[in-house]
Amino acid sequence: MTDTPTPPPPGQPAAAMPQRIDRPGFFTRVLHWLIDDPVAAIGLVVLIVICSCAVFADQIAPYDPSLQDYAAMLEPPSAAHLLGTDDLGRDVFSRLIHGASASIYAAVLAVGVATVLGVPVGLIAGYAGGWVDEVISRILDTFLSFPAIVLAIAVTGVLGIGLTNAMLSVGIVFAPQLARLVRARALVLKQELYVEASQCFGASPGWILRRHILPNAIQPVLVQITLLMAVALLAEASLSFLGLGMQPPDPSWGSMIARAYIYAQISPAQMYAPGIAILVTALAFNTVGESLREALDPTSRH
Amino acid sequence: MLNTVQRKMLTRRLLQTIPVILLATFSVFMLLKLLPGDVAVTLAGENATVERIEEIRSQRGLDQPLLVQYGQWVLGAVQGDLSESLLSGEPVSTTLARVFPNTLFIVLYAVALSVLVGVPFGILAASRAGGIIDRLVMVLTSVGVALPNFWIAMIFVVIFALNRSWFPATGFVSPFEDPLAALWYATLPAVALAASGMAEVARQLRSSLVETLQSQHFRTLHAKGLPFRSILWKHGLRNVSVNLLTVISLLVNRTLAATVVVEVVFAIPGMGNTIVNATLQRDFPVVQGAVLVMVLTVITVNLVTDVLYSILDPRIAQR
């Protein structure tokens, strides 16, 4: 939240800026959180490393991920090829680094779609209540009944096979989870005194939702978004494994595993690296998410 | 057996399911409408004559208004008519009736394993919260939840099927033909699916048990001198058994989705392989039918859970 005072819209009350006393700054609080929970700090470092790999893949990877070398096929790890080569002589380490882009892109896309769709819908359902809530809740129930991976497979089949279509549909299935969360918060928050006060002063519903409800509902959403990243990552891996996500020759961890499985008897080591990459990334998202939940909500501590 | 409040609650729940089923079936119906271009041309396949396309159009009622088409599709589906596969010409309902029990068998096997392993570990972890076992269970469950099912499935195949031939690497035997062989064939897929399932069960059971044991009611039991063991077994577990029901129903739904991918690893003739192959071969009626069955299964599981819930815990009905 930025604290720049925005001029109130005409006809609406000028919200008095409360004086914040002795509240440590954002970075101090993040620092305290990470010192309190070193495991989460490790998780965060892992995520930063993987995101850097995704962004700077071209600079970091020692080889072109699609460069085939028929003189060096299915080689074991060596100094030249840190993780060996695949069945087309491509450097597994370089493909692993480039695979991070696919995974992070897919996870961000799916969770982004879920947030953009889910949060406003949840806000409206919870704040409006009544029949609006009832209708929205049934729609949410419906989409919660679709197994994400099944819908993603079907939608890619219809719209055309590709990572973007697949992750868009995963995002649609995730949206109700966020919407439900926000709805539950909005139901509670709309009865708070400051919301009632705002209403008395004639503030519009949109202004109340933006100014009061959303900022107070954002913390559980943040936690859920982090946890959903892990689920989306696993969904991307599954879809690419099935050949419905990332298309060759672009590398993705899921499709690397699928290819390695064909040669499992000759070179079983091939399938370990991408699998561990998926596991570590998903684990990092989960660790950071769980830790955030505890840091933001002291009552959840056991 | 049920009081008025419970009956009212059940009626409300059943009524709520109706719009969900209507919306879900409508979404599945609309799936084919997402196809770019003329559906009749796509369904007719390559090199189809104009007459053939027109025949398909009128045969499938594609020239009717949308809602009429939906109504006809639902009426057909209720009577078991989900049209035919574009490739084999086999009725979709016949295909699904053949493969769905196989998927259900694997899912139930995996869920049973998850509960049988997850529950003891959850209790063990909660009874000594903060201890070594608890921390170990927490680490294992974190890893279990982040594991890609299909990857662990492959590792199992390499270790237990290719290196030591304890289990078959691929294939499936129907439990109706040979139950023992069916269990033997389904063990590796079920264990691969249960790897994250048992983690989920242990983690959820632990957290709700710890919460229950810390409540004032349990402090009182402790204060009146009841041994910890009987507090845990008699009172604690009874309190969390309802939570366990929710965990299991979530697990059934999640395992159902995860089987789709694991089935491909083991070449099991189930819903997963059917839906994936149909998608890759653009056999849309099969895709549509399979998605419909999966969604209806999830809705049914959720409904049954809620009904059991309100019977087991009458307090729920009063909310």
C-alpha cells in the first residue's frame, strides 16, 4: 500500500489519514519474518534462484537447449555436460535452466488468471450478499467440481494444444478457491464499524470494497496465491508430460521427464534432474506460503 | 433417525446441487462449442463431402437453437446416449462404462492406502507435537505434497519393476476377473498416487488433532486426571473423525484428477488414458463424455460427504 493521499472523489468523505506510530517499515518486517523462519528464507532464496534462471536462461545456460549433438547422446554427467545429455545429444543442464521459464510462466499465468477472476467475484459476492451471493456461490461450486487437470486437457484439446490454453483453463478452475476465500473475508469485514461508518458518510460500494474490504482481505489471498503457485507448477509439469503443454523442441521439466522415461532402462539418471527441479520449486512455494500464513496470522501457530 | 433441522438442511443441500449439476452439464456441453470454426465440419473429419457434413449437422441437431441442443444433449445423456467416438464409432457410453470402473478401482485402492498410512502417522505426530517424529512427519508431508505423482510413479517402475521385477511395469487386470492379480497390477500406481495422499491425510489429521487437544475442554479432561492415552483415543479422535471425512472426500477428488496422469505412465485402460488419447486424436465426443463423468463423480462425492457430515455431526445442521 502506498500512503500517498489520494484526493477523495467528489461527494465522498475525505478519509482522515490515521497517524501510524512505531510501525516498522516493510523491509524491516520482511527481515524479521525471515530471521524468525530460516526455512522460509531458504525457500525464498530457492525461488529467487529459479526465477533468475527463468529470466536469464539464455545467459546462464552453457549450451543452446535445442542444440543437438549426435556424437554425444545419452551421455552420463561430465565436466562438459554437468547433467549429461539426452537422447538427441542436447545438454540436460541447459534444458533444465530453460525449463524454469516454462514452469514459472505457466504458474504465473494460471495464478494470475485465478486472481484477476476470483478476487473481484469474491468481493462482490461477500459484500452484496442475498441472491447475488447465492448465484455466485453456485457458480463457484460448479467450477470447483471440475478437476483442474481434466478441464485443462479438454480445453486444450478443443482450443488447440499449447501451454497458454492449458494454463488459462487451470486458472479458471483455481479462481473459485480465491473467490471463496475473499467472499468469506468480505462477509465478516462488511459488518465492521469502519465500513458502516463509511456507508453512513455515503461512500459508494466500489470505494468501500477498494478502500476497506480489499486491503483487509489481501493477506489470506497472498498466502493462497503462493500455495496455488505450487499446484499450478505441478499441473504444468503433468500437462507437458502428457504432451499437452509445452511443445517440442522448447524444454519443460514435464516433457523432459516424459522423454527420459522412454530411455529409463538405458539411462535412468536422465529423469531425476527435472523431477527434483519440480519437487524443489513446489516445495519452496509451499514453504514460503505456509510460513507467510503463520507470520501473518499469529493464531494459526501450533 | 434424522431430526427436523437435519432434514431441512439435507433438503437445502439437495436443492443446491440441482443448479450445480445444470451449470456443470451446460459447461461440458459448451466445451464443443469452443471449437473454432464449424463443429459439423470438424466432427465430419477430413475429406468429408458436403452431404456428409449436412447429414451430421441435422443428425446432431446442430441447426437448432443452442438451448434446444443442450436439452437434447442432456436428454440423450440421461438415457446413456453420449453419441459415438469419431474414430472407432463405438458409443461413448460403452467406452466409459468399460474404463471408469478401472479408474475407480485404482482411486479407491490409493485412497485406502493413504488413509491406512496417513492416519497412524497423523496421530503419532499429534500425540507428541514438536517431537522428533512430529518434525519428521511434517518434513515428509511437505515433500509428499510437492511430489509430482507421475514422476514418483516412474521411479517406482524403474526400481520395482525394471530393476527388480517385483511388480509389473505396465498393464492392468480387472478386479472382476482376477482380484489378486488386479491388486498386484494396481499396487505401483496406487502407491504412487498415495505418496501425496498419505502426506495430506497425516498433515490434516495432525493439525486438527493438535488444535482439538489444545482446547479448553481437553485441558479440563487433563486436569481431572484422565490419562493422556484415553484423552487422545476416546475424546480426541472422536472429535476429529468428522474432519477426517472432509479430508477423505477432498482426497478422493484429488486422486481422481491425479490418476489421469499416473494411468498414462502405467498404460492403464482407465479414464485418464481415454481422455488423453481422445484429446490427442481430436475425438471430441469421447473427451466431452469423459469430462462429464469426471465432473458428475466429483459432484456426487461432495454431496455424499455433506450428507454423511450432517448425519455424523448434528451441530453442522444448526448453522
